[in-house]
Amino acid sequence: MDLYKAQEDIVAAARDAGVPLTLFHGRGGSIGRGGGPTRLALQSQPPGSVDGRLRVTVQGENDPGAVRLRDIAVRTLEFYTTSTIEASL
């Protein structure tokens, strides 16, 4: 809950200052490291915190096949893009 509140405060401060904000979302294996469904993780962010912008890293040891093959890499990008747009609406 404290993280959510801190993100709300950062979003408000950036908006008030007219500064674009991009939050970082690290993807890990366990829930504590950012694991779980990407779509749900993005939808659970405070309003205005995604706003069409997101920086994501995926822990290589947890998802080694996500970018090695072109078709899978494109599908992964589509999934993150769709989830980001959805969380921004």
C-alpha cells in the first residue's frame, strides 16, 4: 500500500511540474520480484502512473524464450503494448 501511495504522489508531483514520467516495471519470477500476469500488474498501478509510458525489463533466467525467436519477441511486444494501452485508458 505504501508503494501505491508513493506512486500516486510521484505522479501528482510530475503532473504539477509538467514533467513526463515513465515508471520502471521489473518482471521477475515470483510475485515479490514482479512475477504474475503482466496485464494485471499494469492494471493495478495507480491512475495516471502508466499514461501510455512504461519501461520494462524481464529477468532473463525467468523468461529466456521471450525474445530469442522473432515471432515470440513480436508477440511479447504486442502483449506489453496492449497491456500498457489498456492500463492507460
